[in-house]
Amino acid sequence: MEYESLLVDTSNQVTTITVNRPAKLNALNHQTIGELRQAFEQAGHDEAVRAIIVTGAGDKAFVAGADITEIRDQSPVQARAFSRRGQQLMLEIQQTEKPVIAAINGFCLGGGMELALACHLRLAAESARLGLPEINLGIMPGFGGTQRLARLAGTTRALEMTLTGDPIPAQRAADLGIVNQVFPVSELAGAARALAGRLAACAPEALRGILQAVLRGSETDLQTGLELETARFALCCATEDMKEGTAAFLEKRKPSFGGS
């Protein structure tokens, strides 16, 4: 499928989705949001894909926010629809049953940070800056940023970042648990591919089970989360990959998971 705002490449069981609007610092407009939904749906249903990377084109920005030229002229009714559309995209990304890695190569602001927060893992370049600066425009985050940031970094840090709008450097984001690892910008893409490749080599049912147990379990009480974990563990034990993994361990060799 051809996209106007994205570059999509699949190789070695990994799909890389690049937001390709460098002249606009890869800002999210209506078209880009729609194309991202299509790209994630396609990658999510492609059995040959086991991991997904999201990044931005150029050397300045991952995604520098939503497209202000579209937001400026919206009525409250249109703004509500825009927010819900963006939130739905982020929810679909978070619920993707394959690991999604954000490779944050530059400015990661507003809707861009909300996109990164929806991903399962986040790697960042040392030069990247992350923030939710909507307060400076007289608005607030609308694509899930207030909720996901608070869950990752805690209420106090989320309030600090959203009320001041001040962006933070990548290392500070890592210290707060928002970013998993920080790399020199020249090493970021390779690190993301290496991590995606490592995850792609894992048993798909185990990956799906872990994602669901951690993400859904963290939103409920402990007993419900434990029951979910038990159910997903049992599903893993019904797979050929479980037999392969345990046999490889006992035989002291590297497992080869076929995805069944």
C-alpha cells in the first residue's frame, strides 16, 4: 500500500513505520493519523511481521506535535472528534499484539510524545527532547498524554510537564521511566532494529501474552491480573513454540520459534 505521509518497510520480520513530513517536523495531521491507523492494522494482521518500529524522517524530529494549522480553526465539536480520533489511534497502537518500539530521533512533543507513550518500548537519541507543551497554545493534550504520562512517570511529574509545558532531555526522560534507553543519535536506528530483531525471534504467543498481561493487568486489581496471567500462560503451553523452547533449553541450544 502507498502512503503520502509515511514510509513503511518490512524486512526480517520487522516493519518500520516512518512519519515522513520532515518539512512540518513530522507533525500529525488528519491524513497522517489515518495512514498510521492503516499501517498499524496492516502490520498487526501480517503474520510475517513480529515487531514494529515507529520513527520520524529527517534529523530534527520524531514527531513535533499535531498540525497546529488544523487545530487552529476547529470548532469545539470538531475538536472533540479530532481528540477521539487521535486517542483511538494511540489505543490501537497500545493494543497491538506485537511489540511496538518508538525510536525517538529528535523533537518528541505534543501529539508526538503521545504517539511515543502509546508504544510499548521507547528508545531515544541523546539529543531528543520530550514534552507536552500544549499549555503554551491555550489547550491541553488530547491524544491520551495526560493519562499515559501519569501512569508511566507518576501524577506529580505528569502535572509538572503538562502544567509548565517544558520539554525535558532524553536522559531526564529515562531517569523518570518514560524512556527505556538513550543512545547517540548515530546508534539509535541500529539499536531499535537490534531490539526489534531480538523480539521478533521470540515466540509470538508469549509476546502477545506478556503484552496483554502487563498492559491490561496494570489497569485492574491484582487478582484479576493474576487470572489473566494464568490464562495467557496456559495458552503459551498449548503451542509448538513452548515445546521448542523447553527442548532447546534442555538440549543447551538456541531455540527456533516458528510461531505455532
